[in-house]
Amino acid sequence: MTKSEKVQYVIDELERLYPEAPIPLDHKDPYTLLIAVLLSAQCTDARVNKITPLLFKKADNPFEMVKLDVEEIQQIIRPCGLSPRKSKAIYELSEILIEKYDGEVPENMELLEELPGVGHKTASVVMSQAFGVPAFPVDTHIHRLMYRWGFTNGKSVEQTEKDAKRLFPKEIWNKLHLQIIFYGREYSPARSPKKDVDFITMKIGRKSVIKDYK
């Protein structure tokens, strides 16, 4: 198969498997999504979804969040890990949103990346999932699968994002990145890859990966 045929094969199979690709983090608006994505760093989506209702019951907007102190936020989000850093970032970014943006989350990648605790991936998720702006957030699943499928060299997340944006049509980025994540979790996990079910990798994967599988 040519590279373009492999790309189309992936698109077709992921669409067949996941015709619906719901956002895995529970939220109701850009602010609650931003907080949920920030909390998801080194934490599972399932755990984040258990913690955010407790946090958002007390504060689901920046104006209410700054009424809490950092220690109170930290106590609530502790199960998500990295709670000292995350609680400080949540409080500080809420202050900035009030001071600079009237409490609204800016619909701008660069402005989002300026917020405390918000890196490029978090900003990309918010742009794509809250505002519908084409973006290709690369998490560990996407980074792993893009390498296994021979679509990138695996040297950096930045290179993986560039390659993904170059190979896949812009109009499907927002859905496709979620579909790849779902596939990675179900069919091609990082540990103990399911060679009997990871049919995409077995069909188009790089030879070294397939050799390790067998």
C-alpha cells in the first residue's frame, strides 16, 4: 500500500469503528473543558470525570473559582495527581480570565498557551473541542500509533503533530484525533499490545513493530 492508501485505510477503519466520537471529558462550556483537560495531565479521563463534578459543584466558572483558595482546590483535585501545581494553575488562570477576558476563555491558541498550566496540547484540545477550530492535539496514544503505523519517526510530539496535519485532511482533524485515541485504548495499548486485535497495525504498521508483535 502507498502512504496515501494507508492514510485512507486508517480513516475508513476508524470511521467504521467510531462513527461517533464523543469528547471523553465531561464539561458544559469552554471553561469547564479547560479545567478538565488541565486536570487530565498524567491522569485518566475516567478519574477526572469523577473529580470535576465535586470541583464544579463549588465553582464552575472563574468568578466562583477565585473565591476558593488554592488549598481548597488542591484538596478536591488531589486524586488527579500533581495537585499542588494544578491547583495553583487553576486559581491563577481563573484570575487572568477575569482580569483580561471578562471571565471568558479566549478563542485563540496563543492566548490560551499564555495561561498558567496550559500547554500546546491543552490549548489544542480546547480550540478543537470547545470552539470547533481545526487542531490535532497529540497525546501518548496518538504519538504511539502514528509511529506504529509508520506515519512519523516518533522523535517528538511536535513532529508527530506536523506529520498528522500534513497527512490527514484538515476537516476531519477534530474527530480523527479522538478516534485514534479510542483505537489506541481499545486495540493498541502501550503495554502488552493486543496483536490479535490490533488489525490496523498488523495491516499497515512499520515492519519492525509487526516483527515485535509476532
